[in-house]
Amino acid sequence: MIKFLAYTRRYLAVLFFVLPVNVWAATKIPAKDITVNASAFSKNLGPTDTDAQHTFNTIDQMAGGTGGGNVSQSGAVATNYFPKWTGTGAIGNSTYSTTDAANWTSATHDKIQFIIDGHGATIAAGASGSKAVAANCTITSWDMTSNATGNITVDVKKTDYATFPTFSSIAAAAKPAIANTNKNTNSTLTGWTKTFAVGDRVQALVDSADINGAVVLTLYVTKNQ
């Protein structure tokens, strides 16, 4: 009986100390298999909040056009755009305040640029190519730079796809120009037709020039929302 009890104690000791390691060892889950249901979180999202899951939930609500408070969505959601949010309110329990929240875009601002090069001679009058417009947009300003001092006046023209190749001036009497210097800019655009539609073509046409070098004309535009 004594020997039996001794063997029993040894067996139980081995069972207690060995089996948890070999039999009930912890199972590791690869990170790629871990999923989180962000909608289950309701913690306030503040400037020092580290609750990443709730952050993701907030973004999901914004992109999906949902949320509480006075938040509202205006306008359709176009390619590469989040909705435009206006008003003051809360998304879930995450508060924000804005009078006109910025549009989240890949590029709100853009440019249409022409390089006018004399290729070793004085720049000649005439057209300097045309560019297709990729988005509905509005011209906000232009600038022109040259690698040589002198004079140049450039007309800016446009057409739509149906009317191509007939172009009409959009610059009125305020054509981009450099006078006895190497740069100029303007954001007033007096008399200009400032709007472009997708598919329009824009042309730079040199009226006159005495510059022996290269000139870069840049039209700065803002995409219409």
C-alpha cells in the first residue's frame, strides 16, 4: 500500500507539471487571421485617444454617410472623393465642429502647363500645342516664367471635344504676358472665361515674342466639387 501511494503521488506530479506544457500549450493565431468588429466600440475619440478601432469605425461612418448629431452629407460621392460634410454635430460619440468640412480628395488643386521653347531661336508666333482637361475645374490664377529677359504675350484658348479643332479665346484683353522681365503672374483674370469641363481642350497661342529661350505658362485650377 505504501509503495502504491508513492507511485500515485509521482504520477500525479508528472501529470500536473508536464501535461499543461505539452497538451494544453497556448495556440498562436497569425496576425493576418485576427479580425475586429469596430462597431462594438463606443469610446469617445479625443485628441489623445489611442483607441484605433474606434478611429476606424469613425472613418467608416464618414465614408458610408452615417452618423449622429447634426452631421449631414451633401453632394454625390464621386470617384476619388469622400462625401462633403457640413454642419456641427457628432459621428457616433466622436464630436467635431466645422462650418464647412474640407473635401477629402486625392488632388483638389491642379495645373495646366505649357512649355513654349524657341529651341535656340526667338520664340515664334503661333500655337504651342493643346492639353486635354481631365476634370471640371475653374482657373484661379496664372504665372509665366522665362529663362531669358524679354517680352511675350500668349493668348489662352479653349474648345470642347465636339468643336475641336476650332478654339476661342478665354483671356479677353488680359492675356498672360511678360514685359521686359522674366516672370509675371495674375489672379484677377479680368474678363476671363474661367471654367473648364471634362474633355475640353486648352491651347496656348503666342501673339508676339522677342525671347530667345524657353517660357513656361502655368494655369492654376481648382477642381469643382
